[in-house]
Amino acid sequence: MTTVSVTSPPPMAPQAIVCSGVLRQRDPPIISGTDNHKVDVWLATYELTDAALAQDAANLLVRALQRLAAAGNLSRIPVAHCRGEHSSKAWEQSNQLVNAVKKTPFSGLTGPIWLDPLGRRRNVSLHVVKLKRRGLTAVGTWSATSGLHIARTEKAFQEEVLSTLRNKTMRITTILNAPYVMVKSSAHKLRGNDRFEGFCVDLLREISRHLDFRYRIKLVRDGAHGSKDAQSRWNGMVRELIDREADLAVGDLTITSSREEAVDFTLPFMTLGVSILFRKNQEEHSLLFFLSPLSFDVWLCVAAAHVVISLLLCWVTRMQTFRKSSGCESVDSSDIVKNRLTLLNSLWFTISSIMQQGCEPLPRSTSTFIISTTWWLFSFVLVSSYTANLASFLTRERLKSPIESVEDLAKQSEIRYGCVRSGSTQAFFQESKHETYERMWQAMRYNLAPSNTKGVARVQSGGYAFLMESTSIEYIVQRECQLTQIGGLLDSKGYGIALPPGSPYRSLFSSAILRLQENGTLQMLKERWWKWRHPSRRCPEEDGPSRPGSASELGLPKLGGVFVVLLSGLGLACLIAFAEFFLKTRSSPISQVLPYRVLRCIALTHARFSASGVPSSRKEVDEVLSGYGSIPDILKTFVVIPFHRSLRSPSFEANRNRLNPEYT
């Protein structure tokens, strides 16, 4: 308890005041018809301050009379009568006495006494005293000229405040919002502070260890942080602090100028800003995604250039075909240089150049060299442009979003947006004088969310952007992989612990937060609840908002078309191979003797042991039979046995004579 006193502590009793001044037992009475004992009893009925002021007033009057007597200007004071014919007239020297009182300064029990010309006391000094275990102790002074002056140090004051906080149970009001304050999930019924968990709960626990106090957590009644209504009345946690229903408000409570006018805030324990939470764009991939870097017209031109260059190479090569000797004499056909760049080889040469692969045959004349060099330069530029544009295209596809900043959000009307009701974000847009933010407030005032959880649910549904604190967005996007942060921060602010106005514990809690920040406890708590807590719910690192331009994995939706092309090419090659095989089998001379089904099976078996293709003679058939021991059992039944039967068939004997000797 602290108060002010006009006397220096410890204050004296009325009897001591009477005996210490001009009213002493050995002095004669100064008031006619009274004695000092009666005055002593009379002063004892007064308060200490009144007694001290009464003594100073009497002392001032006595000193003024003594001053007049010393100057020889004091005559005998007649006995005063208030009624009747003997009523006294005004004393002629009364004005002189008043002037003497004004000009008689001295130091009394209530400090220096000095009156101005109007009779008012100047330089009044009050003593600031504090009640301690040993009684009242002076801690400072106050005067009209110098103001308040505390004699004790700030450290001593903080120690006194800390002593009042020790073992005190603080009432904590808070609001549910992950990961700051959450209800703990447990199979058992929890009570008291054990019901809650989160960043702010751990922060409160660390502060209580430093300041040695107890606390009791309760949820705010109306579920609001604190904002003014139309009648300038506060709600939420701020209202409970103003009404002294709570001693502290701990949670994601933003420090704002309007809230600072109503309650006191500590130093911020977390800095943040307003940003945009939005749903990621759903990428639609095609099997032909690898063709996207070049337009359809470019691909047509490349195909046409491939055909034209191949035809040109074949034609020029044929024009350059010459003989080894010249003249009119006849030459052998072996002297003619064979044209190796046929149409098929030319097509293969041009496609190999685009794929940057070598091939045979190569051009040999000057004109074909020029054509090839030009084609190689074209292929180099085309492949380089395709590779660079593919990388850029993949990055653009990953970052593609209908909105990229708050300006884009304000210009469009298809995507609705809003913020949490009765929060600092609403106050930011509502009180902002920025043209863009004013326009946004007119659009978002009808799309406010009752809580952050409801706002995030709207974003997940699509077509809605939610403006909220960046730290909360950072926590959400690490667990909701389909959500992302758009743009940067719109402002800069911080979360703080709120206290009732005029609370003496403000500096203590600020010092505790500063110590936790310096020793890394705040950063450790943030990593615990943002990263370490429930790691299985976190999204992969590359999908986080911290690295928007980093490379990501290419999945089958983007590269599936390449595999389709590969499988299509393999399938086409197999079909052509079987077609060629069947044609060669039917054109084989031995097909005139053996049934086609048997010959086909022999040819398939022959392809396993030999690289000469379809057997066309009896010798090659015998080679197939020589590998009989290594042929699987299934081929013994369907290949060898039907083959031996066919040798004894009438059709074989009938066609034997038509075969050439080498085939029989």
C-alpha cells in the first residue's frame, strides 16, 4: 500500500506534536481562558494530518505576533465580545498582522511554509510513503514544481513488486487457436490447466518458473480476442481485463494502438504480419505434357523440315552419284559408286541429328555437308530452346495461381475473401486509409469468419481467400498440403501478453519474455509446436511455402506421355517384326513341303538358336532338330512331334519331287 503524507514518516502522535512545537507544558497559555492540557486533549481528537497542520498554523501566528512585537507595532489586544453593547470593533492592526503572517516563512511539521501575496501556500511538498512490515517508509516526494521523485531505485521497486507476485494465483483468460492454445486430447478426463496445451501454454509455464507464481487458465466467455463495438465498448479478453475478471490475457492477441489505450501489453513474444491463405491451384496434366514447351505449329514445322531435309539429302546424293571412270567405253556395273544415302537412310540421319546421336552412312559431298551442317545447327538451337523452355514451363506450372498478391485479390471479384471477426486483422482493414485496403474492406465485410478454424475450412472448400497472421499460415500450410501462402506481409506487428490497465507486473513479464528470447527458449518452443509436434501430419519439405521457386519431383502425370510414346514405339516395332516374320515364313521354299503352322513353330525355335532367320533348307531344319534336347517340353509336343508327323504325311511325299535337291 502506497500513500502520501504532509509529514515526514513516521508521523508523530498529537501529544508529541503539541509538545514539540510552541505548545509546551512549561509555556504560559496563549489563549485566554484555556490551558495547554485542554489543547492537548482537543488535538488528540484530530487526525494526524489535521494535528500537524493545526500546529503549523498556530506556530505561524505566534511567529507573526512576535515579529510585530519586536518591531514595536503590537498594542494590547482587547478582549473580544461578540454580543451586546460591549461588542468590540475591528482591530486596527489586523492588516499589519495579516501582512506579517504572509512575510514570515519557517519550516514546520508539514514542510517549508511560505505564503504568496494572496495568502496561498507555495511549494507544497508531500511525502510518498509505503506500508511495509516494519511500518511506513518514505519512498519519495512530490511537489508542484518538481513533480514526483522516487528516492528508491528501479531494482528495489521491482523486487518489491516481485515479492507481491510470488505464490500468487493469477487468473489467465485465453482463446482456442492452434497451435497457441488447444484442448489436449486424452482418454482420461483432465481438469484445470492440464486440459490445455500449445505454444502459449508452454510460454506461460516458462514465465511462471522465472517469476514463481501460480496460475489458473480459463477460456474467454464470448470467444473473441477483443474489439470495440459501435458504442465503443470492448468485448473478448480485453473486456475481462478491464473488468478485472482476469489478471492476464495469453494467446494470439495482437498488440494494437486501440488495445494499448484500454489495457497494458508486455514486449511482443512473436513478430508477424497479415498475409493471404489460399488453396493451391489444381494442376491438370496431359499425357502430352512434354509437347507443351513448343506450340503445335512449331511441331508441324519441325516434322515438315525433317521430311524436306531427308528428301533433299536423298535427291542431292543421287545427283552426285558418279562412275569411277569416264569416257564412252562401256564400264562394268561394279565401277558405279553405290548411293548409300537412300531415302530410308536420309530419314534416319536427320532424326539422329535431332536426337544428337551418330549414325551411318554419312554425307560425302560438299553440298550434302552444307545441308547436314545447316540441319545440325537447326537441331542444336531447337533442342536447346526446348530444354530451357521445358524447365521454365515446369516452374510456371508449379507456381501458377489465379492470384499472386493482395493487389490481384483486390482487383478480381470471382474469389471471395475475408478475415476473422472481432480481430486485429479486421481492425487493420477497417481503420486503414490505404485505397486498396479500403476497397478490400468494402468487399470483405460480408465474408468475415467467426474463427480461424472456420476461415481455413472455407479456403479448403475452394473459391475463398483468408487473410490471417503469417505465423498461423506457416503452421497451417505445413499440415494442409493443398493450402499455400500468397504474397508477402501486409504489415508488421506482434503478439503480446495483456494485463489490466496500470498493472505493476508489466515490466516483470516483459523482462521474463526478454530473457526467454535471449536464451533461445522462444525459438525452441516455436519449433516444437510448428515442426516437431505431430511430424506425421506435416507436408513434404519441398511443398512448403518457404521455397516457392525450388525444383520439385516430376511425377507420372507430367512424364506419363513419354512412357506412352515409348510403349507405343515398342508395340509398333513388335507388330512390324511379326509381320515381317510371317511374310518371310510364307515366302520360304520349305513352306511348300511343311504345313505353315509347323514351319512357323520351327522358325520360332530356330530363332532361339540361330541368327540366320527362317530356315530355308533341310540342313537348317536338322540344326533345329539337333537342339531337341534343349527345347522345352511344351515345344516337344507342339513343334517336334507335329514336325515328324508332317514328314510322313502324303502332302510331303507329293511335294518332295518339286523341291530342289538342296532343299530335300
